[in-house]
Amino acid sequence: MTVKQLVEKLNLTVFSGQENLDVEITGGYASDLLSDVMGFAKEGEVWITLQTHKNVIAIASLKELAAVVLVKNFQPDEDMLQQAIREEIPVLGTSEETFETVGKIYEAIKS
């Protein structure tokens, strides 16, 4: 499944990274602890979080993640958004809670 297909299937908001929506998703990782993501997330995964600062983009870039999904109507702060635009990393959003978002992404990727 591509990031674009996930956006369409879950009706996600696209804040940035429109040029990289064709990236294949290999899995997902849910955590709000940056060091946890840095240590264990894998290339091609989508990261589900409520963190909205630019360090999220630094880690997403370092780990070569497919996208970042912000939950609970959180929106990227201006520094995060500008960094995501520069790095061309898709930052997506949903009104859903983390638990529901993880379940829906899991089902979408596995089907």
C-alpha cells in the first residue's frame, strides 16, 4: 500500500510531502517517545504520534519513514511543517485517537 492509498482509505489530511505520496508503506510504528522511534522504527513504516515539533521530522528523515500521522486533530507546528516541506516528508492528520488509528492502519496495510 502507498501513502496515497492510505490517505484515501482513511480520509487523512495531508499537511506536507505531497510529492512523496507514492512511497510504499512497509508497516507502522506508534510511539510518542522519540528515542523509542529512533531505536526501533524501520524504514518505510508510518509513524503514528501526537508529537508536533521539528524533531519528529529529523527522526522520520533519519529512519527513512514513509510518513508521519498525527492523531487527535493535532497539527504540525510551524517549525515542523517547514522542516517536513524541506525534507519532502508526508505529514498526515486524523481526528481519531491513537488506538483507533493504529488499528485502522494495521488493517489497511495487511489487507
